[in-house]
Amino acid sequence: MPLSALDESLMHRALALAECARGLTSPNPLVGALVVRDGVIVGEGFHLRAGAPHAESLALAVAGEAARGATLYVTLEPCVHEGRTPPCVPAIVEAGIRRVVAAVGDPNPRVAGAGLAALGQAGLEVSVGCLEEEARRLNQPFFTWITAGRPFVTLKVAMSLDGKIAGWDRSSRWITGEEARRETHRLRSQADAIAVGISTVLADDPELTVRLEPAWPREPYRVVVDSHGRTPTTSRVLAAGSPERTLIAVTESAPEDRLRALEASGARVLRLPARDGRVDLGALMADLAQREVTALLLEGGGELNAGFLEAGLVDRVAVFVAPMLLGGRDAPTPLGGPGRGLKEAFRLARMTVKPVGEDLLVEGDIARENEDVHGHR
């Protein structure tokens, strides 16, 4: 059965429902579902957190007997395997659903088409691909974690209009206004981990916590990339929350006595391979993926930002631009490293610009090879 304008309208509602749990479901994806009978929504739900009921189960429970002969709209292929919760496919069949419209298939190898196939074998009419691009964007971290084996990385920067992240004297509080700082905490709330380099820890002594009202229920990992183990044991990043949520990534060049002191403070020390004398960022990403980090917010500084970009590990950027000019030939900028020529520059696709208080927020995906600014290849 061809997809209709009504199908797309109802899928938009399912996507909006899924978005309600942004930052709460990891390592599970965001999922929303609707049960629709004769054009009327008779049940809806969204997955709230790992271990909680799936969106399909919630929508079916609300619909009750009205689900018989109805259509189920769901933003991701229903699961057919036993995980933290029972599989959804048997519940959908038992509820008497006649048709299932899924936005996109699940890339998880434990599902990967098996859920849709099982529904079809049970005699249900199955359609997939309704608002597929929107559904993929909804779950970019989950898709990256599953298919690439690493977290989805967003590079966040706060800078002046002339591209400085601090003044000539290294002062950086505050370049952006209060509303932009609140938006930063919302970005942090959507991440499983927040990472900085040791230079940022030594210069700014950040907490790397989520500070929202009401208090956010999840505590992202606080990651310090510190090749030589220079993080002071008095750093706020060590005392900001649960000690074991602080990860210090070092190489074998870090003195063992420094590492023992950091571990005594409660932090977890990640002893990782080195590349060019620094922490191998690929190895760090693999370690974080094993810890079920699907989304990483990278907050600098310039050398670490450049390292992630050059390693092909940045997926998205979020740049806050303040209406001020700092100048200074030696004032730090968002990207260090050797730099690139114009033809080799990193470019953004699907870029958006919006005001956040007195500042601007520029967001976009890093354009991959042969991709234009609209995301087309």
C-alpha cells in the first residue's frame, strides 16, 4: 500500500513523541509510536529509558481493544529479540494490528530487518521508509554507535565574532551570554559523555556537569584527554559528581604515581595506546563505545578539537558566536593543529543559524566526501 500524506502526518507525530525523551534513552534509541484506527489516534507512547517499556507496548496498552484492525506507526523497526524488555513483534501481532508503518529499519544486527520480516510472516501489511531521513536524524547517535562502533561526536565551541575562544590573557568567562550557557547545558544533557583536553582543565577547571532546572536525572561521563597524567587531584572535574563518572585518558608516558593518585580520588584511569605521543583518539572512542556512550559532546580546546577533526571523528558542530571582537594574534582559536588549505577545509552540511539570547548558534553536520551543503551526494 503506497504511503499517503496522512501517513506522513501521523509519522511526524510519532517522531515528535520520540523526541520527548531526548537524552534519556541511551544506549537505546529514541522511539515513538501511534495506534491509529479509522484516522483517529487511539493510543500513543514513547520509550523513556533503557529498561522501560517500548513505545509500541505503551501505545498498544493505551489503545486496548481498539488496536484490533488498526495501524501502528512507529519511528523504528519493532524488535524481535529479548533484551532488557520483551520483544515487541509478538505483542503487535497479539494485539490484532492489521498494518505497521515504520520510518526506518533498525541497524542493530539483532534486529536488522528481522522484526519487519516477522510481522510480514504473521500476515500484517508492512511499510517502511515513511520519513526515513527524519527518523535517521532523530537517532544519529544510536545509528553511529551501532554501525561505526563509536560515539556520535558533536564539537561545541563558544567564540567571539573574530573567532577567539579566549582573550590574549586566556580569560574566557564568559564569552557567551547566560542563555547560550543554558543551551550548552541542554546539549550536555543529550550526551552520554563530555570531553575536554588537559589544557582546558588546567586553564578553566571546569566541572563538566549538567546544570538544569529541574535537576537532570542522568550524569554523563566527564572525560579528560590527558596523555601525561597532569590532571590535578584538586580539579573540580574529579569532585563534580560520582567519582567513577570521571574518566582520565592517558598513555604509557603518564607517571604511575600520578595515575595512582587519580585513581585514589575515585576517577577511572583509561590507559590507552599513543599516536604521535598523544592519546589515540580512535582507541578512546572504542573504549567509550564499550561503556555504552552513544553521544559525545566535545568541548575543546583547540588542539583536541583539531585532533578529533583530523581523525574523522567529528559528526556535528555547534558553534556559539558572541557579538564581540577580541583580537590578539596569540589569542586561542577553536582549532589548533597544522590547519588546512581552502580546498581541504572541513565544510558543513544542513547548516542552521538561530539566535540564542544575544548570541548566535550555528549548527551543522560535517560534510563527508562528495557531500554538498544540503547533504546531497
